Amino acid sequence: MVNNRAYLAIKVSLFMGNYSRELRMGADIRRKEKIEKAMEFAERIKNVQEKVEVALKKAQEEMK
């Protein structure tokens, strides 16, 4: 079993640290789907925050 996870302290896998390249395991080990879904989530949250900010400003103006 090969542990190719990036360590928090050094931010790279031990293989990358030792050999200055990614480990080739014969299959694409990176899950692009999760990254894309995370980016979609981040964009959705950003849009919600922008809408909330506009609503709060509007509410503050109405209170004046």
C-alpha cells in the first residue's frame, strides 16, 4: 500500500518530497469531480452571501 497523501506540515506527499514528481500509479488518483463540486459549492455560497449583503443594505436603508 502506498500513502501518497499530502502532509499538512510540508503540503506535499512524501513521494513528491523525495523524488520531486508525483507518484504514477497507473490510474488517475485525483478525483476531479470532488474538486469541481467543491468549486460549484463555493460559487453558490458566494452568490448567497452577495444576495444577503444586498438585502441587509436595503433593510438598513429602509430603517433610516
